[in-house]
Amino acid sequence: MSPRIRQVVNDITAALLFGLALALAMPQAYAGMISADHEERARVKTMLERPQLATELERMGIPPQEASARVDAMTPGEVRELAGRLDALAAGGQAGTRDLLLVLLVVLLVLLLI
């Protein structure tokens, strides 16, 4: 092997070893999803504490403690879905745009069929 090729191979080997040493010496950071399950669960439980909802649940035969226990037993996906539905509800129980469009579509279909 010529001295020039040997020098290039030595330089490449040294650079690779230096890069490997740097890669192994650097601490690794693991990025994971931060769960918002506790916040969403607390939001749902706060909604259960509202007087109107509590009286409606009692009228249906569900005591507030049992409703809270049922929320605790929900999976994170179920809690996320329920919290999303609560966020989507308009204040005061007003219908949203999607609800109005759906009602309008049903009325038009009924009128077309008659």
C-alpha cells in the first residue's frame, strides 16, 4: 500500500473513531408523549360537580360518587373522547353550526320525500 493511501485510511479511521466516541459519550434524550389524562379526567369530574348535571344524574339514578368512580374507571381514550365532546359543546346548550346543518339537511330530505 502506498504511503498516501495508508495516510487517507488512517485519517478516515481516526475520524470514524472520534465520531463514535462522541456519539457514545453524548447523553440520549427520549421524547415521549406527555399524558394529559389527568387534566382531561379532572375537567370531566369538574363537569360532574355542576348542580344541573348532578341533579340530572340523580334523577337517572346515578349518585355523584358513582359517576366519579365511573370516570376513574374509564380508559384514557374514553376520557379524551368525552373531554373533547365537552369542549365541543357550546355554552348554554346552544346548537353548533354542525348541528344546525344536520337539522337543515334532515328537513330538506323529508321535504323531498313528501
